[in-house]
Amino acid sequence: MAADHPRMPPPGLVRAVELVRNGLSVAYRKLVPGQLAVMEMLAAGWLSQAIHAAAELGIADALADGPHSGAELAKTVGADEDALHRLLRLLIGHGIFTRRRDGRYALTPMASALRRDSDVSLRDAALFFGSSIHRDNWSHLVDAVRTGKPVGEALHGMSFFEHAQADRTLGTLFDNAMTSIGSLGLAPLLAAYDFARFDTLVDVGGGEGTLLAEILCRAPQSNGILFDLPEVAESAAGRLADLGLADRCRVERGSFFDTVPRGGDAYILKHILHDWPEDDAGRILATIRAAMKPDARLLIIELVIPHNSRPHPGKFIDLEMLVNTGGRERTADEYRKFLARFGFTLNRVVPTVSPDNILEAVPA
Ligand SMILES: C[S@@+](CC[C@H](N)C(=O)[O-])C[C@H]1O[C@@H](n2cnc3c(N)ncnc32)[C@H](O)[C@@H]1O
């Protein structure tokens, strides 16, 4: 069965609160000396690394059965008690974990997100983003900015995806992180768009089938086709069968640079286009356009960069793509023009509570 998702607040309300938050940040940065504001930002990477350390140690899992003293916790996770206290003191200041009046440490909703068994767990994302390989690539951001190219070839003699295939420690870290981040955006997507109106949905590069499974569990009349590379499709087929969806969801293997299944009423491309350099992303669109019926929809799910100079998660992921894959994030206008080059008209951009948007396009 698909997981029960919490109710989503209206995207407009979330954006309004975000605006207030940004306004307060700007006011603070104008109030204090610029150097102080920059220094705070320089330290932001240390916070990310502290979250990684907490995930590696499994602190959230160790607190799942209730609060623990520092000594108990240090023993359970295999840490130095004083150093653990200092790590937690930093994280508590940011809402991750809490310390009760009796001195015992406990979970908060944010800390629970690091539990291995949490419904939507970010533990694997924390492990990947704080890993030495991810850090190593980011420490060469300056090279990517100088050359406009991802750093993998120069550092490891291969692209990021080749590296993930060759080094399964990296590959597994990455795959697990993608599944973890993928589950984070599911509830907002399902709340924002009526996927059930389509008879047949094709998820192109659908990975483990997490999104398709969630859609099909809520749309008993719909059928699905999951399309991915052979080794990924293999594990998706097992997962879909375990969920009792084998009769409504076919799995097809292949490369989206050569072919995609025909006959879909909607083609989903979730977090695919941003992975690839412009020419490759164009080839994916051209393959789908050739397979689509005239009345089918293309649903691109990506972080759309807003037309303003405020902070936005898409601006981080855009650099993540520059460093690692050579891909990029785009504004809605850039998507409109890009899609038009491959025979699509962008109908509308549907916002969600998360930074993901659904770009609905039709054959022109
Ligand atoms: C970033 S993951 C996104 C997975 C899924 N759409 C999601 O949002 O969770 C990229 C997916 O593209 C698949 N992929 C990469 N190259 C491919 C190709 N040439 N043809 C088909 N799928 C491919 C990968 O196996 C992986 O499942």
C-alpha cells in the first residue's frame, strides 16, 4: 500500500511565509556589518556537515524509543560524550533534536526526518551530501565555473553517472539519496495535480517506481508503464509486484535517448531533464515527442527557477548539476523556449508546496 501522506498547506500560503522570511533575512543583513553576514554563510556548510555526522552516528534512530541521557546516547552510538554534546548543542539551535529540562536528549519533528524508518526519511540524503566524494566534487566548484564543465572527468576520469556505476559505494549512496529526496516531494505533487485523469501514465526514467506506485494506488482506473535502464527497471519490477501493481503497471527497459514506450496519455519526466547537458536533454524530448499521441500530455517535474533574485532551492541544485552532471535548472521562460524547439507548447506551470513544479506541455 502507498504511504499515508500528511495534509499539505496551500502553496500560496507557504510562498507568502517564505517572502516574510526572506524580508527578515534581508533586513538582518542590512543591519549588521556585511562581513558578519558573510561569515554566517561561510559557516552554513558546517551545519550541513553536522547533520551528516548525526545521520552517520544514527542519533535519531537511537532516540526513537524515547529520550536518553548524554552518557546513554554516547554509548549507544559509539561517540565521545563531550563531543556528542557539542554536536547536539549546535543542532538543537537549529531545531534538530532538543534537550529536556532533565538534561536528556530527545527527537523533534526535524530530527525525526533523520530516522532510518521515518515515513519520509532524509537520512540517506544527509549521508550523500556530507560524504567525502560529494564534498570533494563541490570543493572544485571553481573549476566548473571556469570551464562550464562538470568536474568528474578531470578528477576521476569519468562522468558522475559513470563513476556511480563503477564505484558502487558511491552508486548506492547516490541511489539511496535520490529515493530519499524523491519521497520528500511525493505528497506535494499528489496534492497539486490530478494524475488520476489519465488512463495510461508512462514514467520515463521512473527509477524505482516510487511516484508511479503512489499515483496508481490512488487511481484504481489508471495503468502505468515504467521505463528505465535495464538494471534499474529490474528492481522497479520487483517493487511494483510487491505492491500488488504488476497487473496495472508494465515495466519496459531501454534508453530514453533511443526510444520510449508508445501509447501513453501522459509522459512523466521527473528530475530527468535537469541531469543532462542541453543537447542530451533535447534528445530526450525529441524521443518522447516522436512516441506521443497528439492529445497526450508531457508532465515535466523540476525545480523551476523564479524570475527574481531571492534565494531558491533550485539555485543550489542548479550548481549541483553544474558541478556533477553538466545539467542545469531553468526558468519557466527557458522551459517554454526549450520545449518549443522540440515541438511542444507549454500549457501551464503548476506549483506545489515543495520547490517542485509540474510543467504541463502538449504537442504543438
Ligand atoms: C535522478 S533519477 C530520477 C528518478 C525518478 N524519475 C525520480 O524522480 O525519483 C534519474 C533516472 O534516470 C534513469 N536513466 C539514466 N539514464 C537513462 C537512460 N539513458 N534511459 C532511461 N533512463 C535513464 C536513471 O536510471 C534514474 O532512474
